[in-house]
Amino acid sequence: MRKRPIFSVLFSLAVLLATPAQACRPFGSYGFAEDAEGGIWFTEGDNNAVSRLSIDGTVISHPLPTPAAEPSSVAVDRAGNVWFAEMDGRRIGRLVPDGHLDEYPVPFGQPFQVAVDGHGEVWFTVLAEHQHGEAGHQHEPSPSGIGHLDRAGQLRFYPVPGGWPSAIAFDSRDQAWVTLQLPDQGGRGSQGRLLRLSRDGQWQEEKAWSSPSCPRNLLADQQGGLYFSDGCRHSVSHRNGSGSLREWPLPGDTRIQGLSLAPDGRLWFTDRATLGYMDRHGHAVFLRRPAIGDATMAVLALRNGDLVFSEFYNYNINRRTKTGEYVEHLVNIEERRGSREVRDGEVCYVQFAARIAGKAEMDNKRAEEVRSGQFKPDGAGTEKLVEQKCLACHDARRLLLSRRSDWTPSLTRMHSYRQLRGVAPLTPEETARLVRYFNAYYGLGH
């Protein structure tokens, strides 16, 4: 069925609603996975769910038992089980084909990316946590590492040899690979590593880069090779099955967000501004797409030749067909049109039609703020603290357009990023001050 033009869809939705809903900012999916039937699984961070877009365009959503879990990446194993990480929920989730959902607590940190090995067991990256005691004093972070959940339900943790893991993937020989990022030392920039991890938790370094380097987005090809990007070096690299490593430079302003290898051998990427791909010779092609598009994020090349991708500030799923046509899937409009808004931590269940229609209204109201990147003055200079401590982790646009019921989890999550970028950590007093500021000026209803 051919989709209507996006502008006409948005106009119809706006007319449909008699009163505008309170703006609850949608946030695009962190990741996608395709199942054996061609269904697309994706994470719903704002709606605390893992969902499936079927080939006929319908969506089935699976709400998570843990509130405000912030599901991030998702993977599907050969048996059809769907695995996902609950970043703020500190859990690994599994959804079996009959719809039953299990959650496995992760006691040693925040899981982010999941990968499934040839045995059907799940491995995942774990980010270090900064914890605050009852008196508000900041403790040393727990170590970052790799978690492993076997088929018996036993959980293991393998600390990384410094820094934090930015990606994990299994090659065609079922060997686990991890990209590692070491924090900035002395203002020289972060350092990157490519490592192998044995099934019993032994690390072997394959490649080390001098500063600056920040490798991520690991993925495997069918010939035993690996692809990964490096945002600091503005490059894409390929390690073939025999160990030879080749690096392809990209234009200096390119910072890849996601990678996906298509069946025809093209390596697709998102770089915040647009879509592109690299051919087998390492030549990069950047595509023009409709001006209505937002900053691109996750990407997945499908078996049928189509491409799906998410956007930072647009909740819907975007598709580029194999013929080059752009289509936008409006997620769960009919299912949730009658639902009321519920605020629970980071969770926002709202009328989806109102959310989509209200997107342009909110952008118009705050267009000047977004263009200038200037935060609201509060008379106490807190906006300066935002620029000094928060923009090291996220750009101004993302912060200005975000909507949270409570900003505490988001600000706390920035602790590790500050450390990596050599920015002084927030004191408990600064954290409390920033939480009050963002809740007052950029929380829901403002």
C-alpha cells in the first residue's frame, strides 16, 4: 500500500484533534533488528517498550514491567527470541515468540548494547556508574565491562582493561570483538582499542590507536571480517578475516552514528546530518533526502533492499525503499489515540497523533533557542553551568528539544561521558542545581 505524503498525513492528524496535547517530546529509537519474517524490532525509550513493525505496517508494542527502563539496543537470536538492554532499568530483557517477557537484573552497571552469539546466549556492554551515597557524596564509579548471560540464566561480568566498551559484535566464526575507548589524558584526546574476548573472559588486544580515537559501531560480514567507525578519526575501518586492517577516511565533519551492512555489500551509515553508504572500494556516497528530515541516528539495511533509520527528535520510523523513495511510518497512532498521558519517571504515554502534530508547534515556539543554542537565564547563572558541564556530553539542540518528567537520570548518566572528555565532574550540589533548572525550564509542561 502506498503511503500518503508526510505533510498531508501530519495535516490530517492536526485537524483530527480538537485540543493540543501537552508536549511530550518523542525520541527516536536507539536500534533496530530484523527477524526471520521481515519484521523490524525497535526500542521505544520514551514509551518504555520494545515493539515490532510488521511488513504490513502494523505495530505491536510490548510494555516493559520495569518503569522508566530506557530500553536501548535490541537483537534477535536464531530461535526468534528478542533480547534487549534496559539502560536505566539495569536489566537485560528477553521476549520469547509466545509473548512472554523475562527481565534479568544487572547488578554491576548500566547495560547498553546487546549481541547474541552462535549458542543463543546474550552478551552486552556495561557502562560504569557513579553512585551517590545517602549524604550526597559521589563514590568512585564501578568498572565498565562486558556482561554475559548464558542459557542457564547465569550472569557473568568481565571488566575491561581500562576505559569503557563502545561496541560488541560476533564475527562469522563466533569470536567476540569489542571496541574500547580510553579517557582523555592530558588533553591529547581519547584513545581507541580493538580487542578480542574469549568465552572465559580473557582479553587480547588486536589494535591500538594513538589519540584521538573513539571506535564504535562494530558489525561483522560473512567472510570473517569486521567493520567499525571512528568518530574522532572521521573514518570507517575494515578488518578482514586474515587480520589485515584498512581504514577509509571520511570528510572531516562526518561523525557516524550508526552502521549497517546491506546484502549487496554496501555499508550504510548515518552521520547526524544525513544518510550515506560506502561501496566495496571505500568510496563514500552522501544522499540528499527531504528537507523535513531530522538528524539521523540508528540505521538497519533490510534483506529486501530497503533501509530503515531513526531520527533524534522524531519518534516515527523512516524507510528508504530500494527504489529510493522515502516513507515515514507513524507508529501506533490508532492503538494509542485514546490513551491519556501518564508521567512515570522518563515514561510518556500520550496520544500519538497529538504528539506528532504538536512537534511542529513546539519547534516553532523554541526555534530561536534551538538556532542560537542559548539556554534560558535563571538569574543565577545556571545556564553557564549547563554550557560548561552538559554540552560536553550532548549538543545544545538535543537538550533544548528534550522533554523529561525528571531530569535526574539523564544528568546522572552524563557523569561517565564527562570523565571520558576530560571535563571536571559535577559536584552533588551542581547536580541538584542542574536538575532543578532543567525540571523548571525544560521539563514536561514547559
